[in-house]
Amino acid sequence: MDKFEEIKNFLSEKIGDPIYANYEDLEKSKEKTVRDDVKWRSENLNAYLFRFRGKEGFDQIRLVLYRD
């Protein structure tokens, strides 16, 4: 969680506030894995940060940077 928040804060400083953020509650979910999403949009660069988390300790972060 700390690394995800660190990346999110860094991108927010560079690009601006996210246009979308969704955090799923792993404990309340009936699924074995959940996904957290954060999206940014700016004139020069867009970013999509997401993380997959699992009840058995699975935790994976992905970052996509792109231009329209």
C-alpha cells in the first residue's frame, strides 16, 4: 500500500489531481482479488495506475503512461 500511495502522490504532484479514483475493500469483497484504480489526464500526458490485491497476499502494481 505504501508504494502505491507513493506513486500516486508523485503523479499527482507532476500531473495534477486524479480525475478518477476507486478503491475496493478486500475484506468485504466476495472475490479472491480486487482492483484499485487511479486515473489522471493532462494536456501532455495521461496516466493510469492500478493495483491488484488478493486475499492470499497477492499484490501487484501497474502504471500506464500514454498520450491521446
